Amino acid sequence: MKHFKVKKSCEKNSAHYFIKHKNSVIAQAFLVGDALEDLWVHPDYRRKGLATELMSELMKDSSDIPINLLPVDEERIGIDIFGFYAKFGFVINETGSMDYEPQRCKI
Ligand SMILES: CC(C)(COP(=O)(O)OP(=O)(O)OC[C@H]1O[C@@H](n2cnc3c(N)ncnc32)[C@H](O)[C@@H]1OP(=O)(O)O)[C@@H](O)C(=O)NCCC(=O)NCCS
């Protein structure tokens, strides 16, 4: 598989993680404050690991800060998106969305 490089544009309270191909953004995610928003991969590039690459980079930068996922309608998305985020340490919260809480000790 072709390797796509994750790029970042960071401001004081927000970060934009993205992957470009032929000058177009084909995958992206935003961290605004502690909210993870709009993880998206262009339909032609799905199932190639791009969302995984974006999330891996984002979590590398954020492993010691809490992150809230904006409410997600798993039924509408139609894939096991909670399972996807769980791989990065997110757990379902009382509102039915997911959060990432840093751990002092990684088991
Ligand atoms: C959800 C989304 C970001 C996944 O992007 P992607 O680059 O295709 O994801 P990856 O290739 O990294 O896949 C990671 C894992 O997610 C799961 N997954 C992703 N797409 C899937 C599908 N269509 N069906 C079943 N499982 C799927 C699989 O477990 C996959 O791992 P695998 O390929 O090893 O089986 C993309 O489908 C998308 O942009 N959807 C529309 C927007 C959206 O719903 N965003 C999520 C908001 S919370």
C-alpha cells in the first residue's frame, strides 16, 4: 500500500490533522479544545488505513490529554465506529458517546 503522510496544522486551541494526495485533502480530523470532530476519509480512499494513520498521529500528540468525541450515530455510519475508537483507548461514556481519558499507567 502507498504510504500517505499525515500533516498537521496547529493553533493555540485546535489542531487539524490531514492527508493530501495530488493537492487535495483525502482524509482529515480536527481537535478543537478537547473535542475530536469530523474524522473523514474521501470515499475513494477508504479501507486503506488512512483513518487509522490519522488517529495514530493524533493520539501520539494527545496521549496525556482528555478527548471527547462529539456524539456519534453508529447506526447511521453503518460500521463499528465505537470499536474503531476503542482501539485508541476511547471508552463509551454515560451520554452514549465516547471519551479518551489518559491513564497514569499503561497496562
Ligand atoms: C469512518 C471512516 C473515517 C473510516 O476511514 P478508513 O480510512 O476507511 O478507516 P481505516 O481504513 O483506517 O479502517 C480502520 C478500521 O475501521 C473499520 N472499518 C472501516 N471502514 C469499515 C467498513 N466500511 N465496514 C466495516 N468496518 C470498517 C475496520 O475495523 C477497519 O479495520 P480493517 O480495515 O483492518 O478491518 C470513513 O469510513 C469515513 O470517512 N466515513 C464517513 C464519515 C464518518 O462516518 N466519520 C466518523 C465520524 S465519528
